[in-house]
Amino acid sequence: MDLSPSAYESCELCPRRCRAARAAGVPGACGMDARLRVARAALHMWEEPPISGESGSGAIFFSGCSLRCVFCQNLEISQGGFGAEVDAERLAGMMLELQAQGALNVNLVTPTHFAPHVVEAVRLARSRGLSLPIVCNTSGYELPEAVRAMAEVVDVWLTDFKYASPALAGELSAAPDYPEVAVAALAEMSAAVRAAGGRRRGEAGQMLGGLVVRHLVLPGHVDDSLAVLDVVREVTGGACDLSVMNQYTPNARCREAGGELARAVTGEEYETVLDRADELGFDPLWWQEGGTVSESFVPAFDLTGVLAAEGRGEGASGSCHRS
């Protein structure tokens, strides 16, 4: 895949392959033109323990997204376009500033629609002393060729696997092809990790290389969650960390629409999914204790760390290791 600036001329960076003339200012399916936009760059304590650790993950939140999830908690940036325009030089500076703040890694949140900028920025930061692992934090809706191209600069893949059902993916994310796309992307991520030597941990348990697959349990859709775990086990052979999350929080749109998505996941629903994960032998398996359903888990998108060397930590992680 071409990751030069010309990729924005007729964009095919994501599975939508919208061919938008982003370089000419036309927004693509992601909602973004070719101007790099970032909403926040700060220490983040709410990822899985090997990602956040005690000091926090250096999370950089990009504006725009190629999915249209009705339940998205980050609507302000994913679909609302909030963020400040920066260049690759400034993005590299954010990475170095996060390293200086003690971040365990640089965590690129939904970056692939800006892949040309991101790869350039990582190269610049590496040349200036960046030594942290690079985490690609993705929805899982990625082209295999994009994964291969990004693998040059990515050490850890932190990927969602949202749906096994095309109908559910179409209804909730306007992407009925999500399951087949996510399977192909996950297989490519698994191959990239194997090629780089497999899962690697530091002395304190922090992840230096590897694959973490996340699944958010949705209320009323336990059957699909169980199918997702089966697919992930088949594709990865279990050679991944699995993170099963119960933090689904209805946004205003879901509360107004009513139905299953207007409520939280029940304890019984969550335990059913965790039991299947145990049966399938995922190890490590990360899970969340009660009390994680809260809009406070959504960071403040206030341009912290984007335009100047600043940043602050956030609250405690909701992820635990299931034994």
C-alpha cells in the first residue's frame, strides 16, 4: 500500500475504499480530508494493565473514523470532527513529549486513515530518540495491506473485534462487511506479530510487542459475543491477549432510541461471555470489574497535549486479569 502523501489523492486507506480526493479538501468516508487532526495527547490509565501499567499509556486520539457505530462514546471526535490541525513534525513532538512524561508506550488511537502522516511522524520521532513501543489502537476494520504497511512502525496491535454477524455490523456500524474484513485484518496482525518474534513483555510486565484483541459485550447480543470469541480463537490460535469489556454505556442517541442498547450489560450476560473465553483457553484474559459503566471513562477531548508540551494523567484502570 502506498503510504506517501499521494495516498490522499484518491483515498483507499480503509475498507470503504471511497476514493475521495482528500488532498483536494474532500472528506473521505472517515469524515476527514488530508489535514491531520488530533483531539488529545495525554497519559491514559484506562487500557489493559500491560498497556497502561502504573505510569500510563501515551494515548494520541485522532479525529475521524471509518465506522459509524451508533453507540460510539467518542462521537465528538469520531463523527463530529473535533480536533486541531497539526503536521507530522508536531505529531512526532507529541510522541517525544509523552515519552518524557513517563508513558509506557505511544498509543495511536484510530490512526489508519492518517497512515501516511503517522508513519512519517514515527520515523521522525525514532530519529530523535523515541524508544517506546508503538501501539496501534484500532476498531479492527482495516485492510490487510494497511496492516502490512503499518507493521513497519507498529509493535503492539490493540484491536477490537466487534461483531461476528454481518447483519448486526450493518445495523450498528453501517459496515455489513465488518466480520470478513476484521478476520482478514486480524490474521495479518497475527502474522506481523509472529514475524517480529511473538508476544514480548518488559521486566515490569509491560507489553513491548504482541496482539491484544478487545471485545465489547453489547446488551442483548450475547450470542454474537460468543461467536466473536470462537472466531478470534480460530484466527489467532489463542496466541493473543483477550480483553472482554463490560463498559458499554448508552450514549444520548441510544437512550433516546430505546431498546436493548438503552441499557447496560447485565452481570449474567457478561459472565456468560467470560465463561466462554475461559472454555476456549485464552491466556492472558483481561476482564473488567463492576462499576465500569460510566461516561467518565471517556477522556476530555480538549486538545490537551496537542498544541503544546503538556498533558495530565487520568483515573485508574478498569481492567483486571481473570485467573
